[in-house]
Amino acid sequence: MKKPKEERKRDIEILDKYHQHLTEKELEPLFQHFNQWKSGELAYYELTEFIHEFHKKNQKIWSTFNCTGLDRENLIFHAKRDLNMFNEKDLQNELYQRWMHFYDTM
């Protein structure tokens, strides 16, 4: 069933926020490593390793949001869960209830 236009727009906004959240979560440690490098606490070759590791993580984030095989509704569920954005309708959603139970028992 196709969602109403306003709900689709809200989903896009939620996914944009989630993408930013995940990316910034990985950027923060890299930023700290840049500060350590700038102050002389970290060698350049160590910094380049951290940059490389961030790049791999960022590619994974990118593919999560841009691969066509991904279940979009499941990604929206994760975004709402991780960003604490569930509304009353979400809590009544049978699929979301099953996913909540599944992830709570993991």
C-alpha cells in the first residue's frame, strides 16, 4: 500500500536525519584524531589509517541508504527507534511491534 504524500515526505526527512546521525557518529572520533595530529600527539601515518577506517564505515553508511535491495520500511523503523521518533501510530503498527519484539530479544 502506497503511503500518503505527507507521510512519504516525513519518511525522507527522518532518513535524512538518520543518515546525518550515523555519519556524524563516525566523524566525531575522526575529528578528535585530526586534533591529536594537529597538536603533535598523533603521527600522520596513524591519522591516515583512521581516515581510511572512516572511509570504509562511510561507504557502508552510504550503501545502507542507497542500495535498492534494502527494505526501506525497516530502515525507517531503525531510524525512528535510534532517534527516539516513534509516534502513537508507529506504536500501533503491527509490523513495528514485531520488529520491536525481535530487536528487544536480541
